[in-house]
Amino acid sequence: MISAGLALTLAQAVVYLLATNGLTVNAHSAGIVTVLVFGAGTDYALLLVARYREELRRHEDRHEARAFALHRVGPAIFASGATVIAGMLCLLVASMNSTQGLGPVRRGRDRGRAHGHADTVADPAGHRRSMVLLAGASDLRVGRPHRNRPLGQGRRRIARAPRATWVATSAALIVAGMGVLQLNAVGLQNKDVFFGTPDSVVGEQVPADHFPAGAGQPVNVITAADQAPAVRTLMTGVSGISGVASPVVKGDRALLAGTFGIAPDSQAAIDNVGQVRAWIHTIPGADAIAWW
């Protein structure tokens, strides 16, 4: 846990530096990197410890056992870490900046969440090894396995047929992943994650029957104060927006909030936000940005 914590601290420091240079991060991405580093770090540590205990069956000298354990778990750890990092690189094609921030972004040299996982992957070859070697004579001596005791039957079956094992498991993973080819999340609303109609969905629908459905989640636009009336006129022309509040002016900038008359998490609302962004950018000198 201490080792994973050190890796997380290093990852967060690098992500902070990237954020100050244009990387988009939020609370969601910060939570993901914590789960990823601690999850992978503890898994790798358990793998290393388990392999070390196996080597204690063969080697009396614990230093020799550690050396063999580190040598044999290294390829598995780096292959696992590389797979996760490669998967996170796929987030480059995301259209939202916050989602792109979960992986490498910006000019191909900045590293986001993949960096956190890279720290964890590099960890077994670095400070984790030092911690294990410095642990002293009492290191993992409790419950030391007996030397030359045969290993479990499961391992012997895998050793006798390694090719059949990886072919069968790969085929099972491919079959299990085929459903992803038909995954289409476009247009799904929060209520669509439930099979039934829980009270939370009913509670959201009741005020929507009497008031604008998007009152709690407006589309906000910041623009130049002198162009606020023109921006407001354009926003009121978007079909899904039922009203636009009077601009709040602070200095030379103005804030406008448009209320959706439709569910704010619907595909129609997403399209409306895109329309707002496209229209406000056509106003000369507005220098407007919209978020939602």
C-alpha cells in the first residue's frame, strides 16, 4: 500500500504539471487515477508476493528467491500494464476534453492517466524491490512454505498444456467481448440505466411535467458584455431552449443561462448545445464560450 501510494503521489504530481499546461482534468479523472494506481499496484504486489513464496519452496536463501520472483513476474506485470496503457490511449478519439484527459493528450507528448499506470508498472522494478530487499530477516517469514512441497494440481495442468490454456481463454474473452460491437450509448439518458422505474426517476419526471425539464442544468454562455444581447437573441432561437435569463455583467464579460424545455441529458439537448456553440461563434467580437 505504501508503494502504491508513492506511485500515486508521483502520478498526481505529473498530472498537476500537465494540467497547468493545458490538460483538462476534473474530479472524475482524479478519482479514476486513484482507483487505477491503487488497484493495479496492490494486484502487482500480491502477484510478486505469491511468486516469492513459491520460490521459497525451491530456494533456501530468501535473497535468491526474491531475485527469481522478480525476474519471473516482470514480464507479466509489464504486459498487463502495457495493455491498460494501450487501452487508455484509445481515449484520444474522445470528443470531450475531460474524457481525453483520462489518457494521453496534446501534441503526443503529454501523458494523462496512462502516466499513473506507467508509474505503477515501473514500480516493481524500482522502489518496491528496494522495500522488499530492505525488509530484513523477518520479511515474509511467517508461514514460510516448506521446501520441495509439490504445487497445486491446477498449475501442473496449465504447465502441461500452456498453448491450449491461452487459446481457450483468448477465445472465451473474444466471445464475451463480441457484445461491444452492438453497444450504442448515443441518446441514452440517466433513467435508461434502470430496468424498471425507481422512485428517483419518478421524482425527476414530476417537476418536468409542470416546469422546464432542464431548469436544474442550464446551458451557460460567457461572452463579451457588449455582444450579450445578440448572443441572447441567438440562444432564444434554439428550439430546445425555453428561455434565457437576463445577462449578468461583470466588467467586460457577461454570463447568460439558457433553460432547456427538454430533458437535459437527452440526445436532443446535446444537439442543442452543439447548435448554441455553433451559432454564438458566428457573432463577431463576442468571443463566446458555452458549457453545460
